[in-house]
Amino acid sequence: MAPDVLSQVFAALADPTRLDMVSRLAAGDATVTQLAEPYPMTLQAVYKHLKVLEGAGVVSRPPGPQPRAVRLEAEVFDLMDKWIERYRRRAEERHRRLDAVLAAMNEEEGVA
């Protein structure tokens, strides 16, 4: 995944309202009206949030007449997962090396 795409996805998910919308869409598709229900904002504001999520590839809405279901695009999370996994593996490797150093230091102290 290109860094600029990742930046868009993380930026879109950084907003608490958009993150909540994504969490709710994880349970299933919803119309814009259904998504708007719990928020004290106008429908126009909800559409602006959805536009950001759509631009980042996190959600999609099929073309056609209203009401259209908003759908979570799981593929973007698969790509994010690959990116995160790469850094998780690096962190685990650093921890393994630190464990080895600490174990060697403990052995040296036990011998001395």
C-alpha cells in the first residue's frame, strides 16, 4: 500500500465520529440516515464524513437512487494489516535481541 494511501486511511480513521461509523459498519451495511441517527449533526455533516471515508477507500456507496447502503471495504483493512504486521515483526525481533542480551548478562553475573 502506498504511503499516501496509508496516510489517508489513518487520517480518516483518526476522527472519532468516522471511527465510530466504521465500527458500526463492521456489523453490517447501513444507509446514511441510519448512520446519522446517533450523532448530533446535520445529514450534510454526515455526508462530509462519509466523503472522507470514501476518499480513503474505507467505505463505498453503490451508484443509484437513495437510499443507498454504505458498505465497509474490508480490503483496505487487509492492506493496513500487512503494513502493521511488518512493523510488529520488527518490534518482536528487537525484543528477542534484547532478551538475548539480558539473558547473557544474567549468565555472566551468575558465573562471576
